[in-house]
Amino acid sequence: MGNEIKASALLLSVLAGRFGDRLSVSTAAREQHAGTESHLPGAIPDGVVLAQTTEEVIEILHACTTHGMPVIAYGAGTSLEGHLSAERGGISLDLTGMARILSVEPENLLCRVEAGVTREQLNTHLRDFGLFFPVDPGANATLGGMAATRASGTNAVRYGTMRDNVLSLKVVLADGRVIETGTNAAKSAAGYDITGLFVGSEGTLGVITEVTLRLYGIPESILAGVCSFTTLDGAVDTVIQAIQQAIPLARIEFLDEKQVEACNAYSKLDLPVRPTLFLEFNGSEAAVAEQAETFHAIASQNGGGKMTVARQVEDRTKLWKARHNAYFATKALRPNCRVWSTDVCVPIAALAESILGTRADLDAEGMLATIVGHVGDGNYHVLFILDPDNHEEEARAAAINERMVSRALALGGTCTGEHGIGLGKRENLIRERGGDAVALMKAIKQLMDPSSILNPDKIFT
Ligand SMILES: Cc1cc2nc3c(=O)[nH]c(=O)nc-3n(C[C@H](O)[C@H](O)[C@H](O)COP(=O)(O)OP(=O)(O)OC[C@H]3O[C@@H](n4cnc5c(N)ncnc54)[C@H](O)[C@@H]3O)c2cc1C
């Protein structure tokens, strides 16, 4: 322990000499960089350093390697599974100073950005080109952080996740070497898929400093809609049938009654308090009208009411803002409590069994929680609202989560559709992938980061 304190002090003095006031050791900065949105308490790093270039990232990794201290890349700090917790102390490497949009190539439908660019910043910049980047985790995350967590969100049902939309990454490895993982080509069969290895690596294999992304044309027509149902089964069956009939939905989001109640109060809506779907259709005028009509026919057969549509930008924005604020709306249901967002994802045909089983568990336990999700992908979240001092309540939530994960795995699904493993799902990863697959992941980590300085203890111990 004494040696670690000495190493940390030495490292901080080296970084202070080099980075001046871009190194912070204030308690407030360190606490903020430990991950404030996670349901797990975050251990605070010894210091926070703000990098502005790839060369500076290389210097910081060299310094951390020399002193044997951990380094945890930091994007916007919105991850949910203890990803930023400094379990073994060390440095939080803040990439928000690397926020330049390096190039946009409309003719190739791609762009190159620094890792600290946020998705809202990018989409504001792209509007004048008639383009957009679709991956949308709701939170205004950085593109580097989104790549590192293999993020998705409301648009993934149509446009895919970060796995599908990252073409290439510039990555600084633990020993300071810099690699480019791909090219600007739309596809490649050149060797192992190194881009795919880093997408979802949660800062454990290297620090991403630049990202090349696929872009899309803003659709000619966008129609958003809200449809409420008499039963939860009706809403879920509608989703399954709409996906199975290949309606090219751009978004289809489920909110249970409690979530609708929370959104009504938080976002000043007056939706009927029933199981509800938020939808979006993209395409030409005619295509959008046809998609909405086909959807409505399916919904009507399953107890869906009339679909309220929003065509104007302001109306659509209000609707999706309310959806994106679902987490904060849930938090507001119970002051001074924290939200634990679970994250299972199942094959689409298993969605009804998964959600109905979870609902029954919540009802049986009398737990205060909402259900919300990107159901077109078979992905949904139970948002528990927990009193941080009530351990018995937390244990009951954990038991429900365990059953939810077990059910998802039995149905051929995963313990995490989009939030990642972090600290919180390490045991579930072993259950899901098996010991041999996790051992292979550990061997890759050992090869690429032999001193385990890159975000140690995340994904596995
Ligand atoms: C209200 C709310 C709603 C959310 N909804 C969704 C959702 O719908 N879908 C979804 O996928 N997620 C969602 N999330 C989770 C979160 O937004 C994503 O995980 C996001 O991708 C994290 O990005 P970030 O920039 O905040 O990264 P951070 O939280 O800063 O970091 C996340 C992880 O990535 C690593 N990392 C960050 N930057 C880099 C880098 N440049 N190089 C290497 N590693 C790096 C970190 O070390 C850490 O392990 C939500 C979160 C909140 C608070």
C-alpha cells in the first residue's frame, strides 16, 4: 500500500509538471470522474488529467506505465455499470478536450472525429450537410465513450449500434504505440476485426483518440407517433409482429404504465396512463404513410388505440426528449433515491415471455420500478428506484435482476444489450459466455496490457 501511495504521488507530480492546471486533484473533480450515473458507488481516482491531443495521451500512458498506475479513459461520464470507478486508484484521463470534428465526407457518407466529440455536437454540425449520425443513447455521450461501450439506443432497430457504425478507430495502446484499426471503405476482409475488438472494450485495451463513423442522409419525411394499449401483452405482441412483418421502423420504444405516469409528471405530457409505444417512421412521404398504416392495423388487432402523430420538428422533439428523460423522470418519482437501470436483451420472439415474466416478478415483490426499452431490438430496462440506505430493498432488486438475467439467458438472450459489463455484470458475463470464452478475453487483455494499467477490474477481475 505504501508503495502505491508513493507511486501515485510521483505520477501526480510528473503530470503536474507537464500538464499544469490540466491536472486536477480536487475532490470535486475526482468524485465527478468516478461515474455519477452508475448505480454502483464509484471509487475516486487520484487525479484527473485533461488531454488535448493523441501525443498527450501517449505521454500520459507512458507516465502511468512507468509508475505502474491505472489509467481510466473518461468521455462524458454517463456509463451505468461502474465503468469509471477507480478500483485501484490511478488517473482519470479526460478526453473532453479532444472535441474537434476533423472531416466530413458527404460523398462517402462518413466523418472523422476526435474521441471527445459528443453525439449532439456532431449532429448539430452535420445538419447543414443534410446528414446525421443515428446512434443515440439518449445521454449526450462522447463518440469515444460510445465506441468503448458499444452503445446503441432508440435508433438501433433501423440503423444498428456502434458495432455497425464505426468504420475505424485511432487507438493508443498501453505501451504507447498508436494503431489505426480500419479504413474508409464500407467493408473490409483484411485480417482480424480489430475495430470490433475495441468497440465495446470499455477502456480496457487502449485509449481511442479518433473515430471514423458512417453517416446517413436525413430522411425526406419523419413521422413520430404514440400509441397506447389496453394491456402490456398487446403492446409487446404489436412490437413482435411489426418486426416480424419487416416494417422498417426507425424507432419503437416501450413504456409501461408507471413510466408513462413518470414521464407525464416530469415532461408535462398528458398521455393515457397505459402501456405505450413511442414510434418513428423514416422515408419518403408515401413510404412513411404506408408504414404507419401497416403498423396501425397490427396495433388495432392487439388492443392499441388511435396513434397520435407528431409531424412538426418541435412536436417530435418534445416526444423524444420525454423518452430520453425517462431515466430522470423515474428518478423524480422518489427523491433522494438512485436509479438502477437493468439491461437484458432477448431474441424478438422471446420478448413477451421475458417482459411478462419480469412484470410478474415486480408485482409479486411490490417493487417500485418502471419498464422502458428499445423493444424493437428485444432490449429493455427495469429502472429500480432504490433508497441507498435500504440494503434489504437493494437485495430484493438484485434478486429480481438475477431472475431477469437467468430468464434472458435461457431464452437465448444477453445480460446486457447496450450498457456493457463494467463492474456490475462480471459474474453474468461468465454465466453468459462461459469460462473458456472469458479466459480468451483475459488472454487478449494480458497480451495487450500486461501490467493491467488500462481500466483494471472492468469486464473481469
Ligand atoms: C439517462 C441515460 C440514458 C442512457 N441510455 C442509454 C441507451 O439508450 N443506450 C446506451 O447504449 N447507453 C445508454 N446510457 C449509457 C451511456 O450513455 C453509454 O454507455 C455511453 O456510451 C457512455 O459514453 P460516455 O462518453 O459517457 O463514456 P464514459 O461513461 O465516460 O465511459 C464509458 C466507458 O468507456 C471508456 N471510455 C470512454 N472514452 C473512451 C475512449 N476515448 N477510449 C477508450 N475508452 C473510453 C471508459 O473508460 C468507460 O469504461 C444511458 C445513460 C444515461 C445516464
